[in-house]
Amino acid sequence: ISDLPLSGGYLYGLKDKQQALDVLNCFETSNLVSANKTLIGTGTVISLKLDGDELDRVTAIVKGDVNGDGRITSTDYISVKRSMSNPERLTEAGKKAADMNNDNRITSADYGKIKRFFTEIQ
């Protein structure tokens, strides 16, 4: 992992089943960064700390991981399909993870990409 893009307090470019230590190690001073999970999933808050004081925090976005468990599964694509008729079903981070083509909308194209990803890894 390198050059993970930050935008609006969100950290992008993370992958399915991304290990927390892999993400923490990409920071030059990884000892100043903490996360409270083994896998980094959508919605995971990563804090930059110095001497116990929080300097900054970002929220992880894993494209396709809508429910934030760090894995892209059938639960994610079912959630996306349901959210197309009711987008408020998803958190803000979940909406960003569901928008697979980055057009700021959740559509059948996004659902299809998540479903294809899930079915290809089975």
C-alpha cells in the first residue's frame, strides 16, 4: 500500500480484507497511528496520535464493503440493492463504499460491480 488518497476526512484506496497493520505500516510514523480492528473496513476510524493526543483522524472507505466488516460479501451487494430505493439505509461511509464508479450516485452499475466482485472470488 502506498499513496492512499485522502478526501474530506475519508481514506480511500483500501482493499477487500485489508489488514490493519498493512495500513498502519504505510504511514511514515506508524507508531503514531492506531485503529481498533484487525481488518480495516468501511467506517473504521484511523487516528493519528502523538503522546496520547489525537492529531487527526480519517474514516476508511473500502469500495464494495458497505457494512464495514472489512470483507466484500453478499451482505454488501444486498444492502446496495436495497439502498437504491432507499439510500438512507446506508451510513455516509457506506454510501461512499457503495459508489463503485465514483459518480456520486448509487445505481445498478454499482450493485453489479459489487456482485461481480463477490461472485468472482467464490
